[in-house]
Amino acid sequence: MTKRLLALLIAAGVLATPGAAVAAPPDPQGMEAVTELNDPGDMFSGKKDYSVRRGEVVLAPLGALNVDRKTIRGLVGGFRVAGDLRFTKRYSNCWYTVNGDEDIAWCAFSEIFPGNSGLTLTAPMVSAASNARASRVKGISFRWQSKRWADARGGLRNVVDYFKAPGARVVRGTQGTLHLRKRALPMADLRVAGSSVRVTLIDSPPATVSPSPAVSPAVTASPSPTAAPAGTADDAAAEPPTLPITGPRSVALGGTLLLTGLLAFAATRRRRA
């Protein structure tokens, strides 16, 4: 076998170089990767963008459409995030690896996928780092393939090897199982198995709370203290101003003073008499 023929066979995927992932033919099943549109009734309205705060989960549905009439039995999904986006959980039906600044996950799903129907991934899969920066939050890339496509590459584990960086580890998750929902998203009519959603970081500064004013000790030497403005912290702590005494307590006090005066007046008259 000549070197030229060997190179052509490797390029065509018939043979593989030692240690290289096995190439495979195109996916025999027809799928389209879709997400929410700004206007669900208008395929030209553009894909919806998603916002997230630091430490929050990205609530972006990642949908797959079976554009064939025949049923797909089992499919796989590939997901990529970069920068300050992270995979929230490591699911047991997914393999995880890295390539440069990207975190990569490939997951296997056993769902039966009828023809001309849709399935959507809605589980909390990706979140923003607690110290995320706006310049390092971009989006989520995803693609769908049939299980037959993955099997033609030697299984999902070998698929992950194909996409990882040289020497990078491949780790299987252990935190429960990731599932798809029977939900069809609007068709973009592109007939491509890969897509992406844009994610932006809400980078507003935290709300500032004015510190409570220091409580001043009660002042008793002041001849006529001034009342603190209504609604301040001093209302409950400062000594209230001197005000006229009114109400039932003032009636009792007035009666006592009147009786004392009458008794003193009577005693004075007796002495004069």
C-alpha cells in the first residue's frame, strides 16, 4: 500500500492513525438543533438570548427535532461551555472532558424519538461561576446525533475522545440521570444538528444599603430638646421632647393640685380667725 493511498484511506475514515479517534459516516438520522425564538410564530425573529447572575443556573432550553418520518431509538447530545460558564452537575449518563478553555459534555439518552416530533433538555445543566466576569460569559453550544451515529464511532466514550484535548481526562458523571422532555420548540428550518444560545451576565453592582445612623445617648441637660425627624433611628432611642401633659393622667394630676390648694387656703383662714 503506497503512502498516498494510505493517506487517502485515513482521510476518508476507512483507516485511522494509531491513537486517533475512528471517523464515521454522516448521521443516518435527520435532526435539527433548536432553541426558543424571540417570536415563536416567526422563524426569522432570531433566537432568544438568556441572562444570568453570578452563581445562577442558565434557564435555556436546548431542543432537538426529528425531521425524519422514521423513529429514532436513542440519541446523544454534545454540549460545550467556555470561560466562566460551568456544568452545574455531572450526570451519570454523561462523559465530561476539556479542550482549551472549553468544558465539554457528551450525554446518552435512551428516549424513543418519533418522527416529526421534538424533545427538549430543560434540566439545570449550566451555571455561571460565583466570580464570573461579563467578558467571559458567552453561551452554550450544543448538537444532537443519533445513537446509531455514536455506535458507528465505537460508542459514546470514543466520541468524547475525538473532541477532547490531547492528554485531557475523560470522566463519567455520578450525579443522577439527565433526561429529555417531550417538548417541541419552534423549527428554525435550517436542518442542521448543531446550534447555540447566547448567554449574558447581569453585571449590575450589588444594591448598596445606607448604614443605620449611630444612636445618640439621651440628653437630659438640654432645656428644650428638638424632636428628631420622623422615620429616623433616633425616634426610638433619643429622649422625647418636653410636651404638655394631656389625657386622663393630666386630669388626675390637676385634681390633686386643686385639692392641695383648697386645704392650704382653709388652714390660712383658720389661723387668721
